[in-house]
Amino acid sequence: MRILQVVHLFPPEQSAGTERYTQALARGLVARGHECLVLAGSTESASEPGVLVRGQDSLTVARLVGVRQGSGFRVDSYNAAADGLIRTVLDLWRPDLVHLQHWYRLTGNLVAICAQAGIPAVVTLHDQWLACPRFHRVRPDGTFCAEQVVPCIACIDRDPWQTDQEIDREQDVRARLLAEELRLAGCLLVPSEAQRRFLSRIADIPPDRLQVVPLGSPVEWPQGAVEERRPDGEGPLRIGYWGYLAPLKGVHTLLEAARVLAGESDSRFEWHLLGSSTDSMYDEKLRTLAEGLPVTFHGPYLHSDVAALDFDVAVFPSLCYETYSFVLDEAFQLGLPVLVPDRGAPADRIGGRGMTFRAGDPHDLAQRLRFLLQEPHRLEEMRHSLPSGGVVTMDAHARDLEKIYRETSVLKPPSSDEAATYRVLLTHREQQLADREQRLSEQQRHIEELMADREQRLSEQQRHIEELMADREQRLSEQQRHIEELMADLAARNESLHVQHEEAERLQVGLADLERLLAAARTDLDVRVAETEAARAALEARNREAAELHAQTVAQDGLLLELQASLAARTQEADGLRREAEESDRLLLEARQSILGSLDAKLKGVVRRIGGKDR
């Protein structure tokens, strides 16, 4: 058969579960002798929409490039560019059957396109995108949404100009398109009974329209690839997680449980995380949670790395409603006990091979791990218990699908009213354009009102500015006159300062002359003082001589008689010397008075001259 596998993205652009499954399925079908073409969406940009065909291993992959897609989780599902390109691929390749894995990044009328071309289609519903544009029923705040009727307006991303009414109509158009897709599909497959129950409830799909076909595992370990490990109850409990380190996978719940257990006395755990993160902020959050704990981030990994780490138990704490879980298949093949949330297919599939905990509850998860550490025999019991349903090999899965493909290919596709589909879209677009025209008209009126108000305010501001300018001119004129007056006063003061400066220079010259006179008088006084001091010294010398003579007189009382005549003569001489000394003192006093009188007269003359100049 010529089988077209259709998927939203394909490795190596993205290698999540659906993409890896589609790749492994296509290879399995080729190995079984079928012709298989993969048609995938792409994040690759191009100047205009087109189809890029490349060989990839044993497969031919056609990617839709340059097809504009809105960012985020949006409700619009129809894409005209993808519609045209898909029709071209169908016309050129003419497959016997189309197996649609997902509509995302393509267009929401893909099955209708196949029906209009007379090509039967099988659809696998891998997630909850039919009833939730966010894919997994997880709100932006991380809480799970299990209601059938959901206020999706709060969760859907939109453009700034989109109103709630427009989003409501977009949801209605989306629901009608996808309901038609389900009606036209030759067979609707779901990977698990849990997915059938959930979609029947939230998407209102009759359960008998959904056929459960467990997915084939993209990874298969040969027998004996993993040796059985027997925990002895003494060493640490080795806990492993592998897959994307993404918020929806709940890896933070695992590390929060690790932090809860870290505070206990008997905390013997090792934590191993394998995988990479595309969200740097989330990666930083995980590493912050792991600080100080025995946590190892192994980064990107090969599946042989998982087997080599020899875990005691695997934990997959997803917050989503998982519809199958390939990592669970891998844990089963490794013979590992597993812990999974009590939500979705994993809880149904583990059977006796594992235990469940409350989704998103790190304390409940910590309680389960604490129990396994304290009761290691439970790990042994789980190792030897069988999961529900086991692991399906890709070859066995391909055989199951071959039967479904053959049965579907002989069915006549239901009739599709292409015009009705486009009438729905055109009606929605016309209403959308009418709403936007109305909003534009309202905005135009609002803009005109704003412009009129702006003109009025500008006119008022202009008048105010003119008044301010007139007032400013008046104040500037007054300030100019005041400045001129100040300049005139400054000129007069400068002239006065000039005259005072000249007078000061003259006074400076007079003071210099006075200082010279004072210096000369001081010199003359110093000379006379020196002379007076010399005379006083001479007098003191004579006084000393007289004292010596008197002493000699007293000492020589015995010679008084002989020396009377001589003493009388000497007495007369001494009297003469006293008179000379008194005369010297008188002369010295007169000299001082004369000098002081002369200095006083000169100083008075200088003072009179200075006083006359000051006046």
C-alpha cells in the first residue's frame, strides 16, 4: 500500500513521543514492504509557503515550510496555505490511505481534504487537542482541567485586537470543523482505554467510534540487555527519570519530593535525571531545587545510558493526562518498578509493576518512596509482577495497523460537502471582518474625538504659550533696564575705586617714607642707647673701684694714721668722680629727652600729613 503518514513535526526538528512513534511506524511499514511518505509540518522559514522533500534514512519526508502559524496556544485551526499544499501532495503522490497523527501546524480540515480527494483516512488521537487548544488540559497556572465545559477564553492565546466574542466564534468554527473531521475519518484510534474514556467524556465522542490500539514501542531492548538488580536494603535507593525536562512532565514534583525526604534522618536516596530542557527558566528552577541534594543531571542521553545506570525504581511524575507513555514501555522492558500519577493511561498500564501517587503532590510521592526504602521486598515483588497489557513491539503494531488500513481502504469515504465547510469558514471570516470593521469604525471615531480634543488642547496650550511669551518679554525688558542701571552703578563704582586706588598708592608711598624715617630714628636711638650703656658700664667699673678702695680702707685700719693724708686726697678724688658720674647721668637723661622729643615731633608731623590726606 501507498501510505501517507501525516504529523505536526518530525525528527530531527522535534523528537517527542508522537514524532518518534511516527518515525518508527513509518520505518516499520517500509520494512514490511509498503510505500510510505511522511508529510510533516515544520518550523523552517521560507520566503513563501512550499513543500520541501528530503530523503531521511529509509524514508521520504515532505515538510511544509514557510506556512505561517500563530504563536502560542491559539484556537484558530484552519490554514489556507497548508490546505493548498496538502492538496498538491495528495494529487502528486496519490496514496491509498492517509494516517493522520495530528492536525497541529497543518490545518483543521485535513480529513475533509482527503475525503474530497476520495482517499480514506485513519486518525490517531494522541492527546486532548480536539477539546483543548493547549493539548493537555493543563491551565497556564499548571492546574489540571477535567471539566467537560471549560471557560477556554481564559486559557487561549490571542492577538490584542481579538475580543471574547471573536474567540467564542473561533471556538465554534473549530469545533464544527473537527466534528466534521471525526465524521469523515474511516477509523478513529486511541492508544489506551484511558484516552477513550476521557475523550468520550470531554469531547462528546461516542465510545464505539474510538478503537483502542496500543502503540508500538519506538525503542526495544534485546533480551538480557539489563541485569536484574536486587536492592539489599542497606544502600541508597536509586531513582531515575528520563525524557524531556519540561514543566508539564512534572520533574519539579520529583525534586520537591527529594527536598521533603532530605530533611529526614534515614534519607538514603540518589536521584538521576536524564534529558534536556528547552526552557532555560525551568532548567534553572530544577537546579535550584536540587542544590545540596544527591541529584545528578545527566543531560542528553542514549537509551543504553538508561540501562547502564541500574536504577531501583523509575518515576514519571507527569502533570498531563498521559494517553500512553513510551518511557513507561522502556521501564517495563528494563524490568524496573515504576511510580506514576493517579491520572491517565500510566495508572491503568502499570498493573502490579508499580504504584501511583496523587498527581502533582510531592508529599504523597515522598511517602511512596519512603515506603519503598523501608520495605525493599516490595521492589522485588513489583519487579516480578506483570504490567497490564505489556509492551507492544513496533512490528506487531504495524501488523495490527495493516489490518485496520486494509479494512478502512475498502470503505467508501463519507460524502463531504466541501462548499459547506468553506461556507462555515467564510461566514466566520465575514463576521470577523464585520466585527473588525465595526471596531475600526469605533476606533476611528474615538481617534477623531481624541484628535479634536487634542486640537482644542493644543489651541489652549498655544494661547497659554503666547501669554507666557508676552509675560516673558515684559519681564525680560524690565530685567534689561535693571541690568543697564546696575551697569551704570557698576561703572561709577569702578571710577570711585580707581580714585581710591590712586590715593592708596600715594598713602603707600608716604608710609614707605615714614618707615624709612622710623628706621633711621631707631638706628640713632640704638647708637645713643649703646653710648649710654657704655657710660653706665664705666660708672659701674668706677663704683667697683671705689668699693675696692673702701674695702682696702677698712682692711687697713691699722695704717689709718699713716694714710690719712692720702685718704683725704683719695676722698676728694672719689667725690670728683661721683660728681662726674652724676653729670654723666644728667647728660644721658637730657640726651634721652632730646631724642624722644625729636621723635615725637616727627611722628606728629607724619600723623598730621596722613590725617590731611584722609580728609
